[in-house]
Amino acid sequence: MSEQKENISGETSPPKPKGSGLLIVPNGQNNDPMWREAARYHLIYSLAGLILGLACIIGGIILFLRGVTGATSWIASLFGAKSQISDAAPGAILFIVGMFVVYITRFVVKPAGK
């Protein structure tokens, strides 16, 4: 079943993205320069997020292995999802933040029909 909707002029519009970091290219637009440019900038954004996330992950591992201690508490609520970490080492928190950044900025480009 297609998720495309017909607008007033009778043209179909592409479906709205359902995930973060997701670029959906409408059917038949694979070679359109505008969509190629959008995919290129999406790749740059994803690579920047990957580099930042890996830096956080590596920094967290180094802090953890060096034995940096401290009590860090974290309580977050976003769109109904809750996260609570209490008395965690700073390295563990930095590692978790890095994993989150890598996951959120991942590179995903899908054709509209799939």
C-alpha cells in the first residue's frame, strides 16, 4: 500500500520520513540533481556525527580505563521514553552519549516505494 497522498493539483507527494536521519527519495527521482545533492549533504551530516560519536566513545573508554571516578547522575525523558543512570563514571556517560550520537546520525536513504 502506497503512503503517497494526492494534493490539490492532483500530484502525489512523497511520504513523510518516519525516523531520524532518514532521507526518502520519491519514485522516479533517483537521478534528479536536487535529490543527489540532498543525499550528499545527508552523507556529510552522517559522517560528522560518526566522527563526533566515535570521539565520545573513545574518550569514554579512555576515561573508564584510566580510572577517572566521580558520581554522575542522568535522568532524561524524551517523547515518552525515559533514561535514568545514577552514580555512573564519567567515562560511561561519555560512551553512552557517543553511542546515541552515532545511532541518531546514521546514514539512511530509501526510495519512496520501499
